[in-house]
Amino acid sequence: MARIGLLTGGGDCPGLNAVIRAVVRKGINAHSHDLVGFRHGWAGVLANEAVELTHATTSGILHRGGTILGTSRTNPYGEEGGEARAIASLEERGIDALIPIGGEDTLGVARRLADAGVNVVGVPKTIDNDLAGTDFTFGFQTAVQIATDAIDRLHTTAESHNRVIVVEVMGRHAGWIAAYCGLAGGADVVLVPERPFDIEEVCDRLRRRHATGRTFSIVVVAEGATRSDADVQTQDGGTDAFGHVRLGGIAVELEHEIERRTGFETRMTILGHVQRGGTPNAYDRVLGTRFGVAAIDAATAGNFGVMTALRGTDIELVPLDVALKAPKLLDASLFETAEVFFG
Ligand code: F6P
């Protein structure tokens, strides 16, 4: 029996509650642990704000989006004495091991705390699916389905009006969501961060398509995609605690440039946080549950400094270092498959 802390950090993601429920259920039933949930990611650790997690407080949450614990992009290493304060909170609450559920930033903090002697087992989370060491993160499949549903809807209105519609999806470093929903939704062009694009080439593809009798087109663009002759599009508002700028707006530019260069009437839609909200699909509930069970088992076995990972169809543990070395970029072969259907 031990006292295990949990937290959810960074952007929220469908499936977080499935992980929390699984950790708590297995932790209590199989290992007789006490479970403590820190509120709002690392902010709750710094402020020592936490709640006891029990069967009662975690029932009925499997299908719910968001996170019952709340989340934030707080970075203890960006604050004066942050590491010492975090460790002091954990000691005060008698935490034997901590399970942070998050992406590169949250797990980056976890790794530094592990170096400072804290027992951590990470769980990878991001709709962007760009964490190394795992084939998929939970939340990604739900986001892809939401984006695909949106493309299906945009298709019919694009067709009715003979328009080009540009759909902007999330994907800061990697074009996983763009490639998957582009393939599933039958996009005519997909633009991803891994491949800076030439705007005139994009217009040429659309011109060729429209020259063969097609009167509408769908262009999917990841928020982190860039023109080969320009920088990434950002919004005003500076950076977050981990130094990330706020992306978004490449679709606005594409709408303008495509219409100006080709003469085709063009509209854009930015899907934004719709992709992160709402109920997780079955795949993400199952993956989140499997990660949660594996994380609490690893913590019970004293297997620390690791992250749960999906490898093929198996759940494994990988060192946090493996996950944090570099973002997992889009498979070239997947993009090439999407490209077959361009133009
Ligand atoms: O979680 C990653 C992500 O979805 C990125 O694709 C996006 O740039 C970012 O979150 C936006 O998050 P927020 O607006 O919540 O800070």
C-alpha cells in the first residue's frame, strides 16, 4: 500500500478521465493504495492543492471529456524555487509516487523531478500524437474523427457553392491530425509542418483539379504548417510558461492567397479547440484505460522514470528520455499515401 499522486497537465484531451478512473480503480482494488489528485496540473503541486480520489469521486467519468482534475500550462521550473516547492508539497502529502499525465512539457517537468529524486511514472497525452516512444497517444483518434466529421460537412457546402474550403486543424510540430483527417475526408491538398509548402504549387494543384471539371476543393492545413518563403503563423499574446507561441491563422492567409491567385472563391474554417473538447471515442477510452492500468502497476512495482507506451498492440514502458528526445514527426509513407489523392 502506498500514496500515489496524479495530475493532468498541458492542453486537455479526450480520454484523460479514462486514465484517472483506471489508475484509481486498479490502485484501490488491486493494490490498496491511497490516491491523491493534484488540481490544475503542476499549479496544484506548487500550491499544494489536491483532492482524495476514490471510487465515488471517479465514477461516471469514463465518457466525459476534459479532466475532472483541471489542467494548466504552469511550469514549476519557470518559477522561483519551483522545484523545491513541488517536492515540499509531495513530501507534505506523503506522496510515494506521482503519475503525471501530459505531453512533452508536463513529462519534461516529470523527468526533471525524477532526476531530483521524485518517483514518477508518466502517461503520454496529446491530440497531436507527436510524442516519441509511443505509436499513439490517447485523444488523437477522437480529434481525427471530429475533424473528419467537419470535413464531411464542409464538403457538401463547398460543392454547393463551387468553392475552395481551407480547414485548419491542430498540429504544432507534426501533421498527424491533418494527414489522418485529410485521408479520411478525401482532402485535395494536405499541408503539414514537416513539409514547408510553395503557395504557387498549391494553387497549381487546385487549378489542375478545376481544369478537369471539378468545381470545388478541400485543403487541410495543420496550424504549424509554413510556406517555404515565410515563418510560421502566430497569434498575438506572447508565449506560454514553456515558451510556446500561440499558433493559428495559416488558413486565413491561404484563403486570401488562393482566391487572389486562382480566382476561385475560397473560405476557411479553423476547427481549433473543438478538436479537443467533448466525449472521447471508444478507441481513446480503451487506450486511456490501458495506460492507466499500466501506470499504476509500474508505480506499484517501483518502476520509475518511465512512461506508458503503445507499441504495436502492446502496452509497454519506455524511459521518459526516449519520449522527450524529439517530437515524433509524420511518417513519410503516410503523407505519400495522402498525396496520391491530391489535385
Ligand atoms: O495540445 C497541443 C495543442 O493541441 C496544439 O496543437 C495547439 O497548438 C495547442 O494545444 C493549443 O493549446 P491552448 O490553446 O490550449 O494553449
